[in-house]
Amino acid sequence: MQPSLETGSVSTASLWIGRIVSALPVLLFIATGTFSLLKPAAAMQGFAHYGYPESALPRIAITEILCAIIYAIPRTSVLGAILLTGYLGGATATHVRVGEPFFIAVTVGVVIWLGLFLRDARLRALLPFRR
């Protein structure tokens, strides 16, 4: 017998705000991943600055794009949020290692989960905020 998770409905306004908030990181990850795949000088310099070999760039960029696509698909959005959180954990660790501010990566992670929270009643039921 499968455990039942009671889910309420999400208002139309919350659903659309959640979709818009969720679209922002998707666009960010797809744009930066695509930019990295083009291998411009700026991307190569950034990669060298962080101590990654040039050969890792395509694999990291493709992973970034695939995780964003998985997050954008409603049926797999929770898995995508988990994968993107892991990806951002690596970005945070990289920034900490080189002594740079890491709040942007953490903020993007919060936006990912906020968008999902606003549009998914199952997640709201799992993480109830009391009034």
C-alpha cells in the first residue's frame, strides 16, 4: 500500500508566480551552459581561474543544461531541483576555495526551491509553514 500524501490545491496566482520564479534559474542555467559550450575566451579564462581543466568544460556545461531541463519539466521538477542544488553546492565550494563571495549560488538555490514550493502542492504538504 502506497503512503498517501494529502495535497491541497495551489491558487492560480501562486502557480503562475511559481512558474515565473522557476523560469529564471532555468533561463540562467541554459544561457550560461550554452555560453560555456561555445568556449569563448572569457569562459576559458574563468575555468582556468577556478582551477578546472579545459577538458571538463563541455561535461560541466552539458550537466548544467540537462539539470535545468529536468527541473523545467513538471513531472521531474523535484529531481531537477535536487540535481541543481547539488550543482550549486559544487559552485559554492569552488567560490569558497578561491576566496570569492558565494551568496549568488546560494541565492539561486533558494530561488529554485521557492519556485517549486509555489507551484507544487505536494511540496507544500511536505514542508508546511504554519500561520
